[in-house]
Amino acid sequence: MSTREVHSGGCQCGAVRYRIAGELGYPHICHCRMCQKAGGNFFMALTGTRNEDFLLTRGEPSWFRSSDPCGRGFCAKCGTPLFFKTAGSPYISVTIGSLDDPEACTPVSQDGVESKVSYFDRLFGLPERETDRSDLPGGTASVDRSNHQHPDNDTAAWPPREDRS
């Protein structure tokens, strides 16, 4: 008896959630200009699955047709880029960062390198530091208390009901 991989993910605010009951295929980063603009970043990290293994479990994404055959799904509420779909393809791609466990798949390729920003390879030599929000009123504890981000797991409802007693 075999077991199927199960992965879940969603947007930052929790309005759109999905589940994948199957393998994640071809994890890669794409440097093409469309992916740069869609992600608002140097590249977009994507992995794919078969359409029949993909299920929306909460909400509906909005779609932008970035080219005639391709659409990009995102959360209309918080703007998180979530999906990439080519018309007629038996596969859908999800952004690796939207997975609840982005460590579940390590990119195996860099695509669209003709648009890779010239300094990309030097970024990994920059100094590193952990997140420090002590500059905000109330410091890190204040940020933790005011965090509106959906947790990295499925929830029965979101946002949680606040106790207003």
C-alpha cells in the first residue's frame, strides 16, 4: 500500500488555501521578466503538480492573464502570488513560498536566466542578520501581537474570532 504526499499552502492573509495530494514536480526558480514582475522580486520560485492532485480548500484566487496562454493566480485580498497555469496544461504550478512547508522541495534548476539581474549571484555573499524589529514601538513583542498573517497550517476558520469581553 502506497501513501500519497500531501502538501498545503495559501496566501498571507488566509483567504485562499489549497491542498496538493500528490508529488511536487520540477521545483525551480524562474528569472524571466514576467516572473520578476509577478513576484515583485528577482525571481519566482515554483513547483508543479497535476491538476487532479490540486484542490482549493478556501476562497478563490483572482487571475491575471500575463500572456495569451498563461495565467497567474493571486489573492485579491492580500496580493500574495500563488499559482501559474498554462491553458490546456494538465499541470498547475504553485509558488514555493506559499507552501506551508517551503522546505518540502528544493529547486533543481534556474530558468529564464536571460533576465537574471546582474548582481543576483553576489547576493549570497552579503552579510546575514536575523530579523530584529526592536525599532518598532513595543519591539518584537509588539510585532508578534499585531501579526495578521495566517499560520503555516490549515485552520477551520480565518481570521480567528477575537475575544471582546
